[in-house]
Amino acid sequence: MAGHSHWAGIKHKKGRADKIRSKIFSKLSREITVAAKLGDKNPEMNPRLRAAIQSARAANMPKDNIDRAIDKSSSGDQSNFDSIRYEGFGPKNIAVIVDTLTDNKNRTASSIRTLFQKNGGSLGTQGSSSHNFKQTGVIKIDYNLISEEKALDLALNAGAEDCISYDGEFHEIHCEKDEIYKVKKILEKDIDSFISTGIEWLPIIFIEVSDNEKNEILDFLENIEDDDDVQNVYSNVKLK
């Protein structure tokens, strides 16, 4: 569930899909539960919940898991989850943003701080690294679902800013963050399956690293993403 598409593609190509399958389901379930708790239980009336369910389906999460996650939002003992963003710098001074969803702020803060320190990074204050990014609405569609030309036409007609196609992987539609669900609703007239929908931090300033430095960077990002409380990881690393 990493943020920037290039990093996401690298992650999946490293063959970790089976290893992280249960973690992906857990994080998707948490997002579904929180979305259902904060809004309507009917996904047609709750854009965030609808997007979370579509992401779960794209990840092949069983329907029973999705239903349980929605039901959990109504349970009396449901924990209160907080969305907390952490910013810092990793190896080679790459900028990193970590989005978490946690029911224990102290646990999460300690874990994230330790992960940065153990991997040669440092946790910063709010705003320390986010100036390297722009918050953007990002909608991803399976590459094989529609052609590149059709994806671009639909995106522009829906009011999006751009559509980038990654051959064999997905089409990535960019829009203003406040317009994401408006754009998505228009796209849904022609498309009924989405990989993900969300507001992401896309780099505007990149740090380029060499092949020799790549593994250290990827291991660092993977270690952070493996934390149960982490929902998304964004970095401005650019691999040669």
C-alpha cells in the first residue's frame, strides 16, 4: 500500500506479495472500519468507505472479511483510531512521510522513531519533509481494464489534471485533493473496478540514488511499511 507509484511497483516486483498478504488485509480492514465508523455504513453514501471497499476487492480480499470490517465499526468495544502523520529522513537523506492509523499513539510513535533510527534515518517535526511533496488525489485503475487513450480521455473529461499509464501495471489519474471523490464519481459511470483511491504525497523534489544504494533504501521503506499501524509510506527517492 505504498504511496508513490514507482516505489509501489518496485515493492511488488520484489516478490513480497505472499508475505505481506495478511498485513495488507489487516490494513485494508482497518481503513474500512474507520471509514464506516466516521460515515454512513452504506458505501453508496460514503465515498471513503466505497473507495476502501474497492481497494479491498482489488486486493482480492474475501467478501466476508469486508463485511466483518464494516460490522466492527458498530461494535461497542471498537477502539478509536487516530490518523497521525510522521515526517523524517531516511538513508541518503531521502524525505519520507508515513501515514498511520493507530489506537495507541505512544506505541506507534515509539515504533516509527525506532525504525528510522535503526535504519540510518531520523524522525523530524511536522513540515520537515513534506515541503518536498504535494498532496494530490490519486486514482489507480488496472492497466488491462482500458486503453491508455481511453483512460486519459475519461480522466480529463472527469476534471482530472493528468493520467499517467504504467505499461502492464495501472493507469494513475491525478487531480486536486479536494476534487478526488467528485472525479471518482464521474469515472464510475464508465469504470466499475479501481485498484485504489486516495490522497497521496507525490514528490516534487527528488533524491536520486545509485544501484549500489538501492537495496538499503528499499529495505528501509519496507521495514517501515511492515509496521502494523502504518497505512502508507511516501518517499522522494528516484532510482537510476
